[in-house]
Amino acid sequence: MKAIPCPFCKSSATPTEASGCEQWAVVCDNGQCAAIGPWEDSEEAAIEKWNRRALGWISVDERLPENDNTLYFHEDSRMKFTSVLACGYSEHDSEKPFVSQVNRLIIYPCGIKQLDANHEPLNEWRWSSCFERVTHWMALPSPSTERAQS
Ligand SMILES: [Zn+2]
């Protein structure tokens, strides 16, 4: 397997081993771009993670954003969520899709009492905010990449 080009700057990307600790990550070849994939135990795994992230939109029928260490993930005693870019439809317009950063989240029924629209405790994964229906999602660019010098 080969690493596909950087999703942010389109330069080639190369699997790189951290010296002495048998950890691999794919790194963008463009010195001006800080893009780096997740660290993995093998070159193959590092390339797979990089390619999956670089490919972009993922259908919700194929996979949902959870338990994925390439995503922004937060958990505390009240909730857990993953932040992604989602594409879908609002309840007001089922024709025209739009894109927004949203969380896929669980709010635990303990602590502050959180109820859903049917007044049931919320303890299953669901999409937050503005979408009636989400069709695709993708990982947010990492903050280090967004702040890369140009
Ligand atoms: Zn790049």
C-alpha cells in the first residue's frame, strides 16, 4: 500500500519511523505543511490511517464517527462526543445538502438531567444541532495543520 497525497496541500506523503521507538506516521513531504497522520505500530497501519483520513467524505452507511483515534474526541462525566464535519439536510430543506461542523454525542442520563425531544434520557449516539439527516462526514483537519506557516 502507498500513502496517497496530502489532503490539505496535495503534496506527496511518506511513511516515517520515529527514531528508536518503532512508531510510524505518514508525513507530508511539503516542508511548509504540518500534516502528519496518527502514530501507529507499523508502516502499513500508519498508511492505512492516513489514506482513510485523506480520502475525505465517508458515508454514514459505511461507518460512523466513534472510537476512532484520528478524530477529535472528548469524554467527561456528563457526555462524550466526537467533532467532525458533516454533510446532510435540514428539516426545512430536503433538496439542498449543506455542510457544518457538528458533534456526534452521547449525553449521559446521570448528573445534569438531559432529555431529548421525547423527554427520554439521552444515552445513545446522535448527531447534534442543525441536521435532520446526515449523509456523509469527514475528519476535521488537525489544529497543527490549520496553523501551518505558508
Ligand atoms: Zn501537506
